[in-house]
Amino acid sequence: MPIWDPLVPAERVIQRGLSHLPPWISRWLGYRGTSLPPSRTWIVCLWGFIGAWAGVASIIAVFAHTNFFHNIHLVPPIVASFGASAILCYGAIDVPLAQPRSLVFGHFFSGLVGVIMATIFQFDLKEDPYPQLQWLAASLATAFALVVMHLTKTTHPPAGATALIPCVDPHIWALRWYYLPVLLLSSMIVLATACLVNNLQRQYPKFWVAQIPLPPATPAAPALKPTVEDKATDRSSNSYTSGDVERGPL
């Protein structure tokens, strides 16, 4: 039996609110009166290609070509794990792992775990890019991130890399706690691009904060036992003789 998600009531409120918006607004937020059928392969490939290109290009444009991020805070052009997020959020848009809750909070919680782990081990990747216990910190960061995402129902597989990167990449390690807002902004860019591209001929997201469970199936009514009158009627209707068959209907 699935575990009840406490955010299901919030999701119902969100969907109810979206239903009151004009269709030309609500469609870009994933709302449809009825669910769409599965997309054809060529539609997935076409819009997945455009979405992945637009999402990754937008992240790099923000972080690599703005003075605030690139020159002042020395933010890398992109956190590598968002390349994997692009595959999910533009190519496998129906799965729960690609929905906004998992995308945004999966990366955030995993990044938080990674920064904490790098801080606990007191790494200085600028002076020593390959510390002796790097293997332990990176593996623990990934393992703890898995547990945190599972407990918070925010599992997003690419975020496993988000957790270990602060322990192995000197550029990300140098960001320290500033890594977290970078993750949030990157996630929002992916989400915004997905809402635009994925809703052209498909539907995204399927839900925002929680998947609404389907109503329980109605059990079939038990068959009624035949009464004495029914049995008598059946016997009389089946009491044909060979002569009846030969004569046929009168």
C-alpha cells in the first residue's frame, strides 16, 4: 500500500487554482481538463531535443555570460549534473522523478549534503585536489543524499552527482554555501524551459508537489444466487425434446 504524501492536499489546491485560470495560461503550467495520450516517438525526440538544447544553453548563458556570476562569484558555466536532468525533464517528462518537486528539491537537498560533507572533512581542493579521504566523502555524500531524497519524496537521480561534486570538483568546492543558490537558479531555469517547451504538444508537469492517488477501484458486485423460481424457469426453457428440434418453430 503506498505511503500517504502529506502534500497531496496542497496539490489538490494547486490543481483547483489552475482550473480557474484561462486555458491559454494554465496549459503552460501543465493543467489539462483531461490527460493527454502518450506522445509519439517523433514528438518526444523533436521537443526533447529542442528542450534539452534550450535548457542547457539558458543555464550557460546565465552563469557564463553575466558579470555577477562569472567574474564576481566565479560560478562555473553549468553544474554538470544538470545535463542529466535535461534528459529526464525534456525526454521522460511523465515519470515522477522528472516533476518539479523532485527536480528543485532533489538538487537542493543533495547539494546541501555535499557541502556539509566537504565541510566536515575540511577539504581544501585548491591546495590538494586529491585528498586522501576524498573517496569516503564523495561516497558518503551520495549515500546520504539518496536517503534524504527518499525520505522527502524528492528522488531525482541526477542529484546524486550534485551531492558528490563539492567533494571532487575544486571549482564547485570553492563556491561553498553559494553552491545552493546556484542549484536553485539552475533548477528554476530548467523548470521554466520545460514548462514552455514540453507543453507545446505534450503535458508537463504531471503534478507540482505531490502525485494525487487514483480513487480505489470499485469491487464488482457479487453474483446473485438463483432462486427456486429461476431454476424452475431454466428447467422449463431447456426442456426440449428431439421432436421439438425436428418440428422447429410452429
